[in-house]
Amino acid sequence: MRPKRVIALFSPALAVALLILTAGRVAAQDVTYNSMPGTNFSKYHTYKWVEIPGGAHPNQIMDAEIKQAVDAQLSQKGLTKTDDEKADLYVGYQVAVDQQKQWNAYGMGGGWRFGGGMGTATSSTINVGTLVLDMYDPSTKQLVWTGRATKTLDPSSNQEKNQKNLDKAMAKLLKHYPQ
């Protein structure tokens, strides 16, 4: 019995379609978080915003947008914002805007036949914002929770899109805050 041959047909249009599908996944927001082992998070009821010394911060408008997005999520967790020095938690953030390559793929014609159609891919540089959110216990002066959301801030994007992206990222990140 002779082994059957499997012939794989590959077209530039298929390559472009695969590139576009995987590019969409790469652009998704990523969140990571960690907490101090043994911390009793049920004792935290109030929080106060604090500046992280040496941390990078955006302009005043984006600062307000970030705090609003975090405030909305923390209130859903049962925490109340206060300006009182005796807050149970101190919350601070810092941002970083990095540059990353983005691939734009274009294709035309071709179908499934060998050698048909044309495809091209070009690259451009995009800013990808990362926001790091830290929570400290003021009585022990210890970091008790930290989280990072990447691909969250884009200062060059439109404000409404930025706010939606930020709200989505903070919801995704803070769903991991222990209650």
C-alpha cells in the first residue's frame, strides 16, 4: 500500500488573513497582579489617593480619567474614597508609554490557487500605555496589592476611545482585587 500524499495549498491571501487575525490578539490588554501573602483584605474599607514619588504621571485630564476609572471599580468592591489621613489603604499609580511595532497587512485577489494574488505587510510604530496600580497599608507601610494593565493608555488617541479602553482595563484588572 502506497502512502498518500498530502498537498498543502498556501496562498498570500491566506497568509494575510492569518496575520490580521493574530494581530488583533496581540493588541489585547494584558493584566497582571499580585498581593502580599496573608493579607486580610476584608479590613480595608476606605482608601486615599497618594502620589508615588518618582512615578511618571500623565497630564491633569488623563490623571482625572484614571482616578475616575479606578474609583468606579473600587466602589463596586465596597471601598470608599476619602481624603482622611486615616484611610485604610493608600492607592497610587504610575504610567509608562512605550513604543511598539504594529503590522498592517493588505491583500488582494488570489483565492486558493498557487501563486495567485498579492499581499504586503507594512509596519508602523504605536504608543502602548501601561498603568501600574499600587495599594499600600499605611499602618504597616507595606505594599499589599499591585496590578499592571498594558495597552491601556494612548495619549494620541481620541478621548472617548481612551476612556472606554481605560474603563475596560480597570474592570479587567480590579476584578482580581480580593474582597
